[in-house]
Amino acid sequence: MIAVDTNIVVRCAVKHDPDQTRLATAFLRDNRCLLLPTVILETVWVLGSKRGYALKVQTVAERLRHVAGLPTVEVEHALQVAKALDWYEGGMDFADALHLALAGEVVDLATLDQGIRAAADRLKLEERVVAISSDMQGNG
């Protein structure tokens, strides 16, 4: 098994450059590949960012699920990544969703970002977000 870099996932997902798309697609087809959460995080940024491809949230999630669903691809922390993609489609920032999904089954997620807590509440998530503020004292 070999872990793949973001550029391979992006080329397969976007098909912007024909030569690199052919190389990336053949590599994914011919090798047992591992897709790391960090690569997924970067791919979401590249596909969805205005500095990248500026694709819509649903399109980003759809294309990532396509790559992740290839028979030769294994996703590290697949269940948590799937949750994060669902929450991303529900309006949560993907990085926040991934942090929460990876932490949430084991521990709470503490943050200064009140928006993460608001998104988790809006999506009615079981995972707990502790939004800390200046009027709180830390819990150890």
C-alpha cells in the first residue's frame, strides 16, 4: 500500500490536465492506495477555495467520495472522514468538521471559535464542542 499526495487526488477529481489526469487515474487504478485525512483536508481546500478550483461544496464532497470509493483506495479513519464530509455538506467548515470527527468519538473538542459550536448545535451533532471564552476557567 502507498499513501497518495493531494495532487494525485486533485487530478483524478478535477481532470483539468489531461496528461496528469491519465497518470493519476492509472496510479490509483493500479496500486493499493491510502488516502490520509491530511490529504483530504488539503484536497477540500484546493477544490473549494477561490484560490483553487472554487467548486461548490456538494461537488467537492461528491468528487472526494468518488476517489475514496475506488476499489484500490483505502481511507484512513474512513468513518470519521465520512462524517466530516456530511457535516461539511451541512454547512460546517471542513477543517472544523474533520477536527471534531477525529476527536469526537474519544474526547470533546475545545475551541475559541464560537462558530464551530454553533455549527455543531445547528447540525444536532452528538460530538461535544466546548467553546471556551474569557469568562470560563479551564477544566483539567
